[in-house]
Amino acid sequence: MNSMALSIGVAVIVALGSSATAQDVIGTYAAYIGDDDLYNSDGERLSAPWQVLRQDRANFHRYGISQPGDEWDPFFSDANNRAAMEQMIMNGYMDPQAGRDIMNGGAMVVVTIYGSGNVGDYVNVDVYR
């Protein structure tokens, strides 16, 4: 009986711990990665998918550059949140092929932002061609 009680106790602690750290979806948007998104503001070709995704959001929110399919999102309208995008992608998931598709341009991305309140912790990126 003691080992059963211990097992139940451990299961309850694990369940409580995981629910306390659960993340909510705090935003989702779709965007088309066009040629303008592959270059930074100085005209230099970007070298990493997170840079392209960040540039896409800067183009949309700051510079008014968008392509058909680009959606508004409240989270990355904040420049500080765009600056955190690299870490958020590293904390989340993006298939390696998705990263290659982003770097080639001409892809539709769906970005799901996870966090609590107005604080984003990670993003998952899906790419569709």
C-alpha cells in the first residue's frame, strides 16, 4: 500500500507541476514570405529563418510592407517582442524543412505564439507551399 500511495502522490505532484507551467496560445498569425522579407532594411540578404520572420513582422508593422496573405498580429507589433523572436523560435519548434522553405521565400507561414498574459515564451512555426 505504501508504494501505491507514493505512486499516486508522485502522479499528483507531476500533474500539478505541469498545469502550473502550462502555456496559453496568446496569438496566431499567417504571413506570406515574399522577396521583401528576405532582406534587412539595409538591403542585405538575411541568413537565418528567424531573421526572415522578424523582418516580415517589421515590414508589416513598422514599414507598411506586406504581401497578400499577411495578417495583423498584436504581439509582434511591439518592437521588443520582435527582438525576442529568435529566442522564442529556439524555445519552440520549426521543422528544418520549414526553415529552408522560409529562406527560399514564396512560402506561407503560420506562427503560433505561446506564453502567459502579454509575455511570449515560445513560438511554433508551420510552413505551407
